[in-house]
Amino acid sequence: MAIDIDLLLKAYASGIFPMADARDDPETFWVEPKTRAVLPLDGFHMSRSLRKTIRSDRFQITSDEAFADVISICAESANDRLETWINADIEEAFCTLHRRGQAHSVECWLVGENGDRSLVGGLYGLVIGGAFCGESMFSRSRDASKVALAWLVARLIVGRFTLLDCQFMTDHLASLGAIEISQADYLEQLRAAQDYCSPAFSAIKSPMGSADSGTGCGTLSGTGSTGSGTGTDGVVGTGATTSASVSAPSFAALDELLARLDEDDRGAVGFAESSGGFSSPGKFIAQLLTQTS
């Protein structure tokens, strides 16, 4: 039975999500766990080997290019899981949410010498205000899912999100910095995610922002506060107290930032490396995560 999209969104906003007992199970049930796994955006654990992999750009990372493929692969059985909880109704509902711009994916590709790409890792989830509800991820190449998650964390930081929900704790997620909290604490964070911009991005200090050019990072309802902001030239700066409305968190903000900033600009945003230090997107991401973790 098809899932009502409005009901689905209300459920996520209330800390509840759908699951099925198996891929081919026609029944969907609702889950509200007593504890939740979340990954603090300022607490991502990046090992030396993972940092090296990210900086090497061994994988090509995209977002929202292959959402249907990502969720389809996540729904397949694998060696470490014979059954998955994503049935056809859940898959269809999330594809609908993706078409509406509310569900997103991060893809990890290996590119051959002839330019052909193979999808070897990825993840997907749902945006609820300033929260990203991560649903599932997969990996068909060493470290592919870790790299995809690292890029997701960077994307959420730049996009001014405050909460990355991982649903259930696993050893894999724990190794990357996820922690377990009570459902009550999760609901409090979920409510706060509707109101505030991410403080994690304020760790990226910029000499280019000022009280005159910055928009303070206050609540979405328009109550201003002192925090990091976006200057009139679009470069992240340090904002001043303001009562102006703050734009909603943006999943696409990282793409816009990478497209806008050349190597010298990236140095001016406050990172240690500049003047040619960022020769690849991976180096940029690795440095961003180093400064905000």
C-alpha cells in the first residue's frame, strides 16, 4: 500500500520513520526507537587513512545524480545483510520526495581510464528543516561509504544544518563519530533543528565578513543572534546581531561554494591552505572537516 507523503513527513518531524521486515514485504510499519544514533557535525572522526583517501580524490563524489540507483542498491541484499528494511512502498515514497527536492543522495564513483563511471558507494536521506535523516548507505569499494558520509557531513556543515540522524547505532557509524542518545534528547534536537542555523560552520573564520556585510545566523523565524553569516558577496563571514530572517538550510550550498571559490578564494575563507593548496575538492573537504571536528 502506497505511503501517504504528507503523513510520512509528519512522522519524520515527530521522530518516527517507516520500515519493512523484508524487501518483498508489502507491509510497512512505523518505528520510534527508545534510543537514536546521531552524528554530531563537529564530531566526525576522520582517521589518517580516511583523510588520505578523501584528499586523493580516488572517488568522484556527486549529489542527487543517481538517487534512484542509490536507494535501489541500498534495498538489495548483501553479504552482511540478507534482508533489508526498504520495501517497494518505501522506495517509491522516497523517490517521490526526491523529485520534490526533499530527499537527497550522495554518490561515490570510480572513474575508469576511458571515463566510464561505476557507482561504488552512496547514501540517501530526508531533509526536515535543519535535520538530515540518514536512511541507508552502501559500499562496493573500500572506504566508499566512509567517503560519502564525510562529504555528507561537510555538505551539512556548509548548508547550516544542525542534526544528522543515523537512526540505529552500528560499529561502523560509531567508528566515524556517531553517538547514541535517548529519543527524548533526539526530539529536542529535532525541534531545535527547525529553528537554528548550524554553529559548526562558524569554525571556518573569514576575514571577508563584517558587521556591515554579514547576515547573522539566528532562528528561522527571524529572531536574530550573533553568529556566522553569509556576506553580500556570498563568501562565508562572521555576521553581526540582526533581526533579519535567515534563509533555510541548503543541501546545495556546498556545490555553490565549490563552484564559486577558486584556490585563492578558498584560502581567503580562512583555511590554512591557500594559493594553490587546494588543488582538488577532496583537499578542501578534508581541511573543512579538520577545522570543524
